[in-house]
Amino acid sequence: MPTANPDKLRPITTTILERKEKLARDVAIPSEIGKGEVSEDLVIWRIRLVEAYAESISEEPDEVTQDLEKWSDIVSGKLVELMLPLNLALAEISDYRGVIGDIIKDEAKAQNLSLDEFYDILTKFNDTVDHASQIVSQSYMDDFKDTIAKAYYAVNELSVPMVRITETIGVIPIVGEIDTHRAQLLMENALKQGEEYDLDTIILDLSGVSMIDTMVAHQLFKVIHSLELIGVHGILSGIRPDIVQTMVSLGINMKDLDTFSSLHRAIESIN
């Protein structure tokens, strides 16, 4: 807590608030943003930041933190959405350290504050600026990680897509190699969408799979068996001789599986 009397602190806050729009517009718009709607958003963000800085001089620390967190959530989310770098926000935060520091100095002189009072106020303000940098950095990283996670999930979904060819029949065309992670996604996607779409049959088409080893063959058998447990009939299409050999070597009873050499034949068998 500053040693200055609260009655001496409020005029400093008021002076900064009176100049908030000018302070927000005096700083040049970064080239990464340019002109337009986003630049106007930036001015609004700056005004909110200056307001938080102004109130930090006379508010309790917890109230200041709440103000900064609200500001940070909005700014960091927009930066990630627009794929703008974190250093842009950090530059915005620090830009006002000098100019608001000058306002504090001028007000301290006008009110004949002691050196200790001036030092306490300035220290509290600088602590707020530093705290703002920490909060926005953490918020930015949280939003960034969330965006990456959503993108990763979308890519995973595309790696084992479900194509409904009728109301009750779905096809999962598998292209490329199947590793342990992708095999697990295949299992989850088949079960989830088989139940979600109330499918009677799901065809796993292996025509585009370059190689099937014992792990993949075993996982495919588990997918077919799991589908049967939820009432969905599983079919394998695109079965080549090398795939058959792998499955036989694993001891998988092919008589228990509906397998076809092509997707076309698999669909014909259902109709």
C-alpha cells in the first residue's frame, strides 16, 4: 500500500482518465495491424488498458488484477485469432510506462508529495505494468495452446473421415500409413459416429493403405469386433493378398469377417 493519502491518489487517477483517449491515439498503430476495424479495436484496447493503469494507482491490488485479466482475455484471444505475435501486446503494455510515469511525476509536484510518496506511487504503477505483461503472456499462451489443440483435433478427424453413403451405411476410407495413434483414432471415430448416426454398417476401406503390419491388423480386428458390440456391422474392403497373409499369420479367423477386394464389391454385397 502506498503511504500517500488516498485523497492525493485520486486526482492522479482522474488526470490519467481524462487523457485516456488522447493517450490511446497518440501511439502509432503497428504496421502488422494497419488501418480498419482492427486498428479501432486496438484503440479501444488501449483505452481499457490506460483505465486499468489509472485505477491501479488508487485501487487495491486484487481489483487491479481483475481489471487486467478482463483486458488480457479480450486482447490475447483476438491476437491469436488474427495470428498476431505476442510481442505486439507486450509493446502496447510497456508503451505507457513513460508517459503515465510523467503524469504521476507532474501530479506529485503539483500536490507537493514527498519523495517517499512519489516513489511508492511510481513503484506500484510499474508493478502493475509488469503484472500486465505476465497476465497477457499467460493468457496468450493459453489461447494459443487451445487453438493448436482444436486444429490438431480437426486434423485428426480428417485423418479418419466418415462418409455416409446412405442413411444407414458409412465408409471410412483410410489412406496412407496407420500408426498406433491413428489406429486409436480410427477406433474412436468409428464407434462414435456409428452410434451418433445410428448406422447399421460401417465399411473400413483399406485400398489406400500402403502397408499393414501385425499391430495394424490386430487393431482393425478390434475395431470390427467393437462395432459388433454396439450393433454395427463392420466390413473390410480393399483387402489385398499381403493383408490377408498378415491377418492369417496373426491367427485372425477370416471366416468371422466380411472382407472384399474393393469398396465397390463391399457396397454391392449390402445392396
